[in-house]
Amino acid sequence: MTDAKALFAPLGPTYERWGSVLSFGQDPRWRRFLVSRIDAQPTDTVLDVATGTAAVARELVRQKDCFVVGIDQSAEMLDEGRRRVALAAAAKKTRALPFADGQFDALTFTYLLRYVEDPPATLRELARVVRPGGTIAGLEFGVPRGVWRPLWDLWVGVGLPGAGRLIGEGWHEVGTFLGPSIKHHYEEWPLPRLLDSWRAAGIDDVQARRLSLGGGVVTWGRRAVGSTEAPKKAEAPTCAAPERP
């Protein structure tokens, strides 16, 4: 597995700007749609996993006026996020989240599943910390189909590495890495198999939408309400909820 923590560490200050440019303005649009799938009220607390520079966390506050707790394994990205918003964030890995069962009202994650060894186990762990009935939504890169696939292959094979070399600051390494990483992920985990993993993790009403000709995929659903008693919501999360900016 590629060490995403080291790969993305240099990008924090420029991540959102160049991420938007290199996706032709689509990455912010995908994040807005991701947040629109979340059912959250102003009194709710949402966990944002792989929060990075807090782009989704800020959008959650903007759209939902809710509290947000963000976690990420990259301290460098979190430092940039803290500069952008008053976010309670902890540098943690996603294999075992430091939270109680059913602690959060909803959960988002962004560009996560390509970096974990066991996506089904990760989805089960994500679902575990959401209360029954709470919404879960994730954003991942996709692979376009049909006539758009050759253009996508050209961009990720030639355009991204070339643009990254011009930008510098670690972007050449990321631009070279992304195309093969996305292709390999969907060879092993095509979308129907991923959706089955969401359902097997105890997430109901699972839906997915391809965006921007398939370059982005947003998946969402609700944590199933089991036959056993739902876990009580914790009074305070391990990472205290931030004040709204």
C-alpha cells in the first residue's frame, strides 16, 4: 500500500487550490454534493473521516449548520485545516476509530477506500460509530466509461503528471500516483462490489451517483436499525465538537 500520509504531507497549503484546478473545478462540486446527501440538524454532530484540509467539514457547517469532528492520519493536512476553520481534529488512522458505538449522528469520508487494506472492514468500522438511522456518505474518484475513458486515461497518464511537474511542491508525485491507483482500485473493487460491501457493513438504502462523466462517485446510505437495542449516544466525543465559525 502507498503511504498516503507521506505522499500528501507537502500539499496542505496548496491542496484545495490545485485540487480544484486539476479536476477542472469538479472536486469542490463533488464535495458539495456529498454534503447534500447528509441528513443533519443544527444540534447534530457529524464525523468527517479523512478530513484533510477540512473542505468537507466547512461545507457541512455551511450547508447544515451542524457540529463537525474531523480526523485524518496526516498531521500536516490537519494543520492546514485548523488554519482554515475552528475544527476539533485528531491525527488518527481509520482502522479502529477512537469513538463509541453510535456516537455520531452522521458521517462523511473523502478519498479514503483506495488507501485501506480492507474496504469492507473499514466500512463496518465507519458504520459502527454512527447511530442507527444516521446517514453515511463517501466521495471517491471514479473511472469514466465509454467514449470518455480514453480522454480520462490521457489526462491521468500524461496531463496530471505533467501538470504536477510544473506545479512542484509534491504534486508531480501525486499526479503520477493517482491514475494507476484509481484504476487498480476499481479493478479490484468495481462499483457493484463496493455497494455490496456498504450493505454488508450494515448500511441500508445504499445509493451511488457518478458525477462529471464518472470522474467522481458519491455513495450514501443510512446505518441500519438492528433488532438489538441501539447504543446510547455519548455525551461528548473524544475530539470535542468545534464552535461554528
